[in-house]
Amino acid sequence: MALNREPSMALNVSGLSKQYPGVRALNDVSFTVEPGTVLAVVGENGAGKSTLMKSIAGAERASAGQIEVFGTSLIAGNPRSASDAGVAMIYQELTIVPELSAQENVYLGHVPSLFGIVRKQQLRRNYTAVAERVGSEIRADTRAGGLSTANQQLLEIMRAIAHGRRLVIMDEPTASLGPEDIERLHNVIRDLRAKGCSVLYVSHDLDAVLDVSDEVMVLREGTVVARATSAEWTKKALVTAMLGHAPATAPTGGNRTNMEPTVVRLDNVSAPGVEMKSLAIRSGEVVGIAGLVGSGRTRLLRAIAGAEPVLTGSMQLDGKEVRWPASPALAWSAGIALAPEDRKHQGLVLDRAASWNIALGGFQLARRGGRITAGLLKRWADPIARRVAFAPNRLSALAGTLSGGNQQKLLLGRLFSRPLRLMLLDEPTRGMDIGAKSEVFAAMRSSAAEGRAVLWSSSEIQEVLDHSDRVIVCRAGKVVAELPRGATVHDVLAQSFGTTELATATASSHASSSLHIQENQQ
Amino acid sequence: MSTLTTTPQPLAAAFAPPLRRALSEYGVVLALIVLVIIVAVLQPAFLSAGNVSNVLAQWAPVGIMGIGMTYVVLTGGFDLSMAATYALAAVVAATLGQTMSPLAAFLGAIVVAGLVGLLNGLIVTFLRVNPFIATLGSSLIITGVALLLTGNRPIQVVFEPFTVLGRGSLAGIPLSALLMIVLFILGGLILAFTSYGHNIYAVGGNREAARLSGIRADWVVASAYLVAGICAGVAGTITASRLSSAQAGLSGQLVFDVLTVVIVGGTTLAGGKGSMWRTAVGVAILATLQNGFNLLDIDAYYQNIIKGVIIIAALTSVDWSRFSRPRKASSSKSTQSSISTDTL
């Protein structure tokens, strides 16, 4: 063995740690991947999966530790060194150039040419060879933009193969694929494996994980907590390992009686990627939406806010049947408004003052003496800013210069400044520290206490449970369950993954704060 | 992670020295003052009442169209068809002026132009056609209609009151110039102080945020084209009145002058940033330049060259501050971009 200098491991990670300010994302992680195997990595949001994968791909610089790929030591935080050693990372957001052909995409930046002239035959021959290797039937000159997501993903894999990469990292590859496409993807992965490539497969989709991987490794709080062959795992065991132990909710906030009148009632809601039988929210009630990334939480909220067209759906506001809002403007005038998830792109005009952004959409409210001026806007916004704990002396600052927490407060302020019945908040705590979060929760509660209904979502399940009176769970675009106060993360995950037997198996609960880790958005 | 690296740009702008900020904000005003002084020193007749009122009257059509174009550009759009609408309005005014009272003819022309503008707006919003393409196409259509209406013959109006708008004056100030000034003030007040005006800025600044905040974004955008159409109608009417005739091929490169006054003033083509006083300053700069050239007897061909240079200079000056900034950020920027390109 020692005579043969061929390294025995495709990937050898030893003692990898990554420290962010205040958070230890990775803590002394060591593991190896053999050539020709598929290792799945699972864990809760914020367990450190993304950081680990990005460190291997060189997109993150680890604080300590060593990474070897096929015997080559990587330079930390250097993507070039990783790719030269054979690492290819396929992100959830694909990097296909839609207007180019399939073959040009596979050889993007490396099209064979002679004196700057593309050698078409050579390109075609190379492409065909790669296509055969992965069993692809995509025609060389098809426009890539016209391909399905699954086929675009396949092009990415082919690109990795074409560049001689032997360690392919896939981040949530099944997130936007249907069952047949997942099966095809898995066949490609098995082919790759048979040809000596190794695959790191990161996914929330436990069925897919157990289907394709040779081994599964579980990360929790930046540490490898378990690793075993796929045959030894069950979905239930995986969830338990991801959580460590069954956590309980820590009930806080108001004790809602069922005597309050219903503010909003939604029935038979359907839209592309949204399906909900029925939901009624009472005055003063805060209802949370839980679900994995891509489970349709945002779409549901947007559909209710009139931002996406619905196919069917009926709505009652304060007991009266109303037309489903066909636009955000109609929703606002009916008393329904959404604070969108993507604050920068969907919520704010970044080069405008904070006060102006609070007034956005309702400028007439700040009008005095027939005019709206910067001074009037500031004076008008002052009490609103105080309500949402936004420092009034920063009302003149441009929205783009504010922190994420303060930007979120501007959106909350906008909702508070107008007479609403139903407040919809999509990921209002995303990217915030604990302090800002608690201010958002307080504002949410006080708004409900004034008789509004609140529907909100977060990707941190524990957080949703802690700050809602009830929780609905989305899975693959459907609202699959409604859980009462006191439900556990385990219950939510069981519904999220569709393993209902878990719900009863973990009825016994222990308090845990393990899921309070700040989530890393990919 | 991604949140750490997003907004160095506005932060840097916030710390820019006050002088530099004032200069980038009001530099156009300074440029206008310098220009006026130069021309006035070289040719004192420039500031004579007769010359000033002449220049104002001459630039009234372009200035009035600049008002409408400012609205459209602030929404992040573009109206190439204004010149064609202007010519159509002139032709309609002259045609109606044959039989109707001048007032009715003028109003009729403005209504037609407004409808054309609204149609542009609906094409841009509800049919989701790129504004450049939409108004390029409608420009051809409008010109075609005007040619069909007239057979490309000039239409004369031989009725003295018809010329009052274009040639008349009040207290020594030409009526057309007065109208331009009034419309500038009106257009500016609406933009700066009404919720409609702020909605214009909102849709130009971030269309999706505006929409989700409850603004009827499509209608706000469409309305800007309506304003542009009305302005082109008023401008066309003034010209028809002044010439007491109109012709379908009247407009020439007028639309570029209109766009130039908006851009030179500092309203950005990306939308959401700018104001009406800027367009007024833009008109003043262009008018001073052109009149100065004429007074100083500079070849007309040079005028085009200099106008072109000014447009480009006006657009580049917006970004100068970025280049003059110390290059501290460049190293981190390069590593960041290599992440996205090199990992695959």
C-alpha cells in the first residue's frame, strides 16, 4: 500500500473548525470519503452543513483544520485550489447560461478552439463522450434555457465530469425535482460512483438520502454526531440523531381563549405550489407556518397577499365573504398586507430614507396641508418607529445603510401604520440577532393584541413554535397539518418529512435549546 | 454570510465629504451658472430681455416634453415616441383648426396625444413590452397615422387667433414660455409633494417593493406615459400655433433633445432618482449652449458634437465618485467573485 502512492481517500477532512462572530459553525469536524462512494450529510438548519460544504469547495475559509482531496492538501478559502484538486460544487441555484447550447454550457469557458475559432467537431465529440459517461440524452445543440431543471442540473454534473472533477458536492439537489427526476438523478449518481467518483450529498429530503447514499453522516451544532451505512439508518433514527433528543416547546406569550371572533377564514386555497383546505385565524391570534426550505411557505403567504394569482380560494374577513384579492393593492385595501421575505429586493427602496420607506404605499397618510415633505414624513413616522423599536433619530438614514433588523422594522412599521386586519410576515427574523428578534416578536404580539390576526413564517422551527398560538405545517406546497400550542419540533419535522409515526413516538419531551442556532441561509 | 458583504456602496456615500456630496447633487446648477457667465461675458446681448424671451419661446416645446419625459424616466422607463406624438398633435390641431375654434382644436390635439400616451403606457405595463421597443414601435405607428392623415402635405391655418398660443405674449413674456414655466412648476409640485409623485419615485426605485406595499404599480407607470403624451400634445399644439401650420414629418431629432435635457439635469435612466428642477436646469443648459453658439457664430455642426459630448459626460459624472474612491475593497471583491466562477 505504501508503495502505491495512489491516495486511498477521495476526501480527508481533519479537525475542521469555523468560527463566526458569536457562533461556532463547525467544531473539530473530521471524516473521510472513499473513492467511489456517496456520503450524505444531513442536519437541521444551521447545523453547519453549508459551512462544511463551502469550506471544502473553498468558498469559505475554515478557522482551523485540514482538507485533503485525493491526497492534495487544499489551501483554505481558495476555490481554485479545491477545483484543481477535483472538487466540483453544484449549488441549489444552478449556473446554467440559458441562451447557450447544452454543449457550450458543459464546456463554458473551456470551449476547444484554434486561434480563437471554436472547433465545433471537437466540441461535439467531447460533449458526446461526457454525455455517454453519465447516460445523458440531452442533444448537444439544445438551448439550455429550454431544458427542465433536472436536465439543467444534469448539465452541471456533466460540466464537473468534463473538467475531470472526481469529488462532486451537491447541495439540496432534489429541492426542485419531481419523483421521476429524482430517480434519474440518483441513477446518474450511481453511475458516477461506479466510475470512481465520490459524491457528497447534502439534503433535507431523507427519503432521497436513504435511497442514494452508501453512508449517512449527521451534523448537529457543527459537530459530527453520527455516521453509519444507509442500511443501518431509518428516517426516524435520522431525525432523532439530527435533533439529539426530542425537544419541547417553551410556551410563552398570551393564553388565547377561543372566544375571540374570527378575523379571517380561508377555504380551498389552491395556486401553483400552494394547497390549503381551510384556515381560520381569530382576533389576537398568532399563527405560524413551519416547513422546510422550499415547502411553499412563501408562496402561501404571497397568495393570500394577492401577490400571486390563485386558482381557487374563498376568503371571509370579519365574517363577511370577500373577493380573493387579485393584487397586493386590493389586499391592502381589504386590510391584508405582507412584509416580504426578501427585504432588499421586495420590501424597500434602498436609496430612500427610512421614514419614506415606512410610508411607501401610503404616502397620503403623511400628507399635511396638501403636501408631503421629508420633514412631514419624519414627524409622521416617529410614533410608528417607536412602536416597532426603531430608533427615531435614524428615520432620515437611507434604508440601504440600515442593518437587516432595522430594515425589517421598517416593514413592520409600514404594516402598523395602516388599518390592517391580517398581517402576513414572511421570515421576519431572517438574519437577525436575538435582540432584534425579540423586538420583532414583541411587535408581532402587540399587533395581535390590538385585535389583528397574524400569520407568519420562519425556517427556524423552534422559533415558530415558541411564538405562535398554533402552527400549520407545509410540505411540498401543501398545508399538511395544523398543530396546537405545545407541539414539538419533532412533531413539525415528522409532518415536514411525512413520517407521521414519529409524532406519537416522541410524545415524551425534554426541554432543549439546541435548535436556537442562527440559521445560515444558503 | 451573504449579509456581510452586501452594502459597502451606500455606506461609503454616507461618509462622503459634504462638499463632494453637494457638488454631485448641485453640480449641474454650478455648470449652468458658469455657462451663463461665459456666454454673457463673450456676448452681453445674451442676457437682453428680447433674447431671453426668444430663447424661452423657442425651447418651450422641448421643455414641456421634458416634463413628461421626466415622469417616464423616473418610473424607470423611456418614451421614444414623444416626438411622433408631438407631430401628430400638431397635425391634429391644424386640421381641427380649419373648422373649429382654436381652443377646441388645441384641446382636441392634447386629448389625442394623451390617448396615444396612455396606449403606450398600457403596452409597456400590461403587455410587458420593453419601453424602448414599445415606444420605438408606437413611434412608427403614430408617424404613419399622421402621414396618412395629411398625405405628408403641410396643413395651413389661416385664422389669426390660432397663432395666439405660439406667438402671443403677456407683459412682454411669450405665452408659450409662460406655459412652459407654469407646467414646470405644476409638474414639479406634483412630483415632490403629492402621494402620486412619491408613487412615481417608488415604482422607479423598486417596482416589486412598490407593488407589494399596495401601490398600483402598473397604473402608476402607465400614467407616466399618459403625462408624457399630454405634454407632447401641448408642445405640438404650441408649434402648430407658432407656425400656423403643421406637417407630419415635423419632429426630426427632437426626442433626443428631450431626452438630453432630462439626462443632463441628472435624472437617472435607471429610474427612481431625479427631479423636475433638474430637467428645468437641463433645458436651461441646452438652451444657453445653443443660443450661445448662435450668438458667437459657431458652426451648427459643432453644436451636435458638443451636445453628444455633454450627454456622455453627464452620464459618466454620476459614477466618478466610485472610481475616485480608494481601492481598499478591491481585494475582497476579487476573492468574492472568484468564488462564484471558479468553484465549478
